[in-house]
Amino acid sequence: MALIVQKYGGTSVGNPERILNVARRAIAAQEAGNQLVVVVSAMSGVTDNLIKLAKDVSPNPSEREMDVLLATGEQTTIALTAMAINGLGKKAVSLTGAQAGIITSDLHTKAKIAHITPERVTEALAEGNIVIIAGFQGETAEGTITTLGRGGSDLTAIAIAAAIKADLCQIFTDVDGVYTCDPRVVPSAKKISEISYDEMLEMASSGSKVMQSRSVEFAKKFGVVFEVRSSFNNNPGTIVKEETDSMEAVVVRGVSIEKNQAKVTITHVPDRPGTAAKIFNAVANAGLIIDMIVQNVSVQGSTDISFTMSKDELPKAQARLAPVVKEVGASEMLAQDGIAKLSIVGIGMRSHSGVAAKLFDALSSGGINIQMISTSEIKTAVIIDETHIAEGANLVHEAFGLGVASH
Ligand code: ADP
Ligand code: ASP
Ligand code: MG
């Protein structure tokens, strides 16, 4: 008998028929002789609608109340899923994140899991129930409701799997697994059969939202092997696990794209120690998350500094930086949105040369201009005009032979 954690995302529980599909799948897995924990997301669109509702009543809703509101999305789904299973004649019990023992920090809307005390889960399993847990939520040690950041049901599933020492953790979604690029953008993208934690983490954090990046980080830390697969068929999915020697043979595992980026450039920044620190401290103190940073070579004692962030953060960044630009004696601050990031990821990049050149060639063949470049050990990323992102992704995908190679 195996202990299995299954997670079903928003589309997979998007309407009553799909919830019944989840119920039937969970029952089938139980009837095959396993114990089942099912983590569910809010029905598709529900979380977005709740966010919109909050903005309709207040321009700047408190994050504590946002969490109280957002947690209702998953609470609806656990009840409906348990009812569906009961209706099919099987035992099921629903638990909120708090009832499942998920204790988090008090960083509302992006709380971190501190620890899990899953006694209630294991007891309900022992009584023969399929246990349905609300994804994306927990509570602080003081008992206040928290949520784990967008896409956080992935994290709930992986953390619960670690806490109850599950034999199997399956992330069911609306695609057959992790692809070499988002199949909605690159039609020739191929399903990857195995990917390392590090590659999955880099892809997730550079825009491949098939997995929440924090959940992958957690899986790596606690060695939770998991599979990403479709809730609409029985095709094998993608196994995410520690890297193996054979994985190094693939230079580029996948292409990620991230739209809705913005760039700030501060011109003629005096080239003195402490200036960059002043600028980026102001950014950090505002809680802004920035991505690529580029500083030009200094000419005649001054330099330009550019950095990127999510477009939503741009107004806040501009407001925070306006006084700092004056204070450090820079000329001006230029802001630009309508840009996107394209990244290639692969652990084989550590030991192969010419990867960046091939990326730049592919983009130049489409006449696509590169505005910024950044590299890390297993990733090369560029900023390009957002209108060219789909074309760029297809060209790069093709140049690295990802549409034809078998992985
Ligand atoms: P869920 O609601 O099940 O959590 P998500 O919408 O969060 O599902 O993630 C699945 C979506 O991720 C897919 O529909 C797909 O468009 C997108 N996606 C982006 N990059 C990739 C990729 N490399 N492989 C597979 N899907 C991807
Ligand atoms: N419902 C949450 C969201 O839309 C969490 C999740 O789906 O994983 O972000
Ligand atoms: Mg998701």
C-alpha cells in the first residue's frame, strides 16, 4: 500500500464535472490499494476574481484581510470535492490548511511554511478517508489565516508530501507535464520526461508557471520527488528529481518566457563607492523585487545603471527612486515597460561553450534586438521587446533543436 499525495490545479477543478473527475481519479487510486491525500486549488478564475473584488472595495486592501478572502477559494473546492467523493459512495473529509497543521510565518500573501503537524491528516487517513486539503493556505502560530503566494497549492502538496513521508507526489494540471517551452506559445514544444530540481527551479523562476518556484525549492531541500502530469488523461508526465549524470548531456532543457516586465535606467550616475548601494537600498526598503541589473563601463566618471522588475512594481519604484536620483547626483531616470524576458535553462550549459552565441544568432535571425543580457551557471536570459516574445521563443526553441530532440 502506497501513500499518495495528488494535487489538482484550478482548471482541473474548474467546474462540477471536473470536480467529479477528480473524485473518480482519487477513488480509483484508493481502490488500487493506496492511501490518498488530495490537495486542491481554487476553481479557475476564482482567486483572480476575489482579488478584483477586493480592489473594487478598497484601493489598497490590507494583506491580512486579503488572505482571509483568498483562502475562501480553496475552501470552496475542498468541500465540493469531499461531497463529490461522498456522493460516489466513498469516505472523504475536507481540511483547511490550518486544520491540516500547516503553520506559516506572518508574511501575509506570501507566507513561508514554518512547520507542519499533520496528525489530523494521518488520523483521517487511518480511518479510511480520502483526505482533501485546501492548497495555498495555512495559519500563523497565533491562528491568523495566511496564503503562500500565487500558485501556492503546489507548495502545499509538496510540503504535505514531505511531512507525511508520502511515497508519491503527483501534481495534476492542464498540460501533460513540463514542456521544453510553454506549449501555448511554442506549438512544437515537447514534454520532458525527467528534469532536475535546479533546472525546474530556474525555469519556474524565469516564467514557466507550470510549477510555483518556491514549491520546487522546497522539494529540492527535502528531496521530494514529484511528477507533473495531466488530470485529463493517463499519459505519463514529467518526473522532477535530483540531477543524474545523463541529464548533463542535454545542453538546453527548456526555454522560459516572462512578459509584463519593465526597465528603469538611471543615467550619468557618479562613479563613486556607495552610489549603487544607495539606489538599491531604496529599492529593497520598498520591498521591491528586482531582477536583472546592468551597469555600463564608466565614461568620464559617470555610468548608467539599468534594472528590470515586474511591470506592476514600476510606479512604486519610480516614486521611491525619484529623490534618490537627485541625492546621488545622477542625471535622470528613464522607465520603459512593454519588455519581456526570454531565458534558456540547462545543467549541460555548465560544460558546453557557444550557447550564448547560438541564442543571440537565433534572435538576430528574426531581427530581434537584445536590450539586456544576464547569465548564471545554468541559465542565459535576455530582455527583448514584448511584441517579439512569441517569435523569439519559437526561433530559440528551434535553434536548440528542442522541438525534435527526445528528452
Ligand atoms: P494549475 O492551475 O494546474 O496549477 P497552471 O496554470 O498554474 O496550472 O500551470 C499550467 C500552465 O503552465 C499550462 O497551462 C501552460 O500554459 C503553462 N506553462 C508555462 N510554461 C510551461 C512549460 N514549460 N511546460 C508546461 N506548461 C507550461
Ligand atoms: N488559487 C491560488 C492561485 O490562483 C493558488 C493555486 O492555484 O495554486 O494562485
Ligand atoms: Mg499552478
